[in-house]
Amino acid sequence: MFRKERTFVAFAGKIENVLGPTASFQGRLKAEGNVRIDGYFDGSIEATGNVIIGEAAKVIADIVATNVQVWGAVKGSISASGRLEILPSGRVLGEINATSLLIDEGGLFRGKSVMAGDEPEPFLLEEPQDVIVEAEGESEES
């Protein structure tokens, strides 16, 4: 009946690099620090800090960063050494690799996900080998 409204906070820290909502960019972006994309981006993004994909953003790119927060649309691979957040208006199509993953209600993810960390033991779905026991005295010859 009573529902507490959730508030979302962008990652802490100064955003040194911004692609505004009316801008478009095609190419490779490599940045020391944090990046925010609010426009159209096609290419690759590599940041030592955090990447924020704004609500109106359309991104077709491979992203490598510490933390990634998706409010808009991303098509491509995302690799976050920290946390990946797909927020209520966020849409991600592609492969993700993150240490921590949050998909909020309303957020959309289609693709493959790999959680970083300790390598798990392989999960085997092998059926046990059939054990065939022949009864004494029986012969296959007729």
C-alpha cells in the first residue's frame, strides 16, 4: 500500500568528461577519471574511474571502467572491475563482466553475464556412467 520511493545517486567523484545530450561521437574514448555520456556514442570507452550512461544516451560501444551506471541504452560489452548498475530506465544488450551487478526493477538486460572474482569449479552436468552387470550363467550366445 505504502511504497517508499527509491532515490538513485550517481557515483561519487568529479565528472571530468561529459558528452552532452545534443552531441554525438564516433571513435575511441580513453579517460583518466570519470565519464558521463548523455548523447550518442559509437565506439569504445575505457576509463580508470566510473562511467555514467545518462537517461537519454544511446551507446553502441565496448565499455571498460571501475563502475558503470546505466540509465539509458547500451549495446555492446561492459566490463566493470567494481559495480555495474542497470537502473529503471536502463537497457543493456550484450555481454557483461562485473564483480557486483544490480538490475533495478524496470531495468532490462539481454545477453551473457560473467561475474568476476574467484574462478569457480566447473559445474558438471554429466550423467553417471551406466554400470552393466552380467548375471552369472547367462550367455549372449543362443
